[in-house]
Amino acid sequence: MLEMIDLVVENPTEENKNTFLTSLNALEHSMLASAEDFPRKSQEYFQMRTQAFSIRPECARMLLRKWVAKFGSTDECPLKYEDTLNIPFRQIKL
């Protein structure tokens, strides 16, 4: 994801933004799907789900930091400040 973040910051075309968001959604969804490989209520199951729900806030923090450093504001940034928040009961959709 770091390469995608750098690409979006260096070349913020709509195509690159959409590719970044699509790959982020797919990563989140695949991590949730792989959590189902473990027995429910196991430690591995909860760790994988926790990672799946934390990937978007982590990417948002990195992207926003780099975006503001380069452009001075969050205008036109594909992720918003709200994406950095831990929102209870958030659903991940592919």
C-alpha cells in the first residue's frame, strides 16, 4: 500500500485515486475473508479482523500526512479525516 500512497501523492489523477481506493477496499475485504479460515472466537480470528478494520485508518493517516505536506490542504484527497477514526460496527464492503 505504501507504493500506492506514494503514487497517488505524486500523480493524483482520478484513475490513480480510484485504483488506490479499489485496492484498499479489496485488501480490507480479503483480510476479513481470510479471518473466516480460523475458528470463530479464536485469537487468530480476532487478530485478523482487527487488522482488517485498522488498515484504512493507517493508510488514511499516511496518505493525509503526505498529501498535506505536498499540497497544503486535504482538498481533492481520496481519503478524509473521518477515515482515520475508529468507527464501531463499521462494515467493510467490497
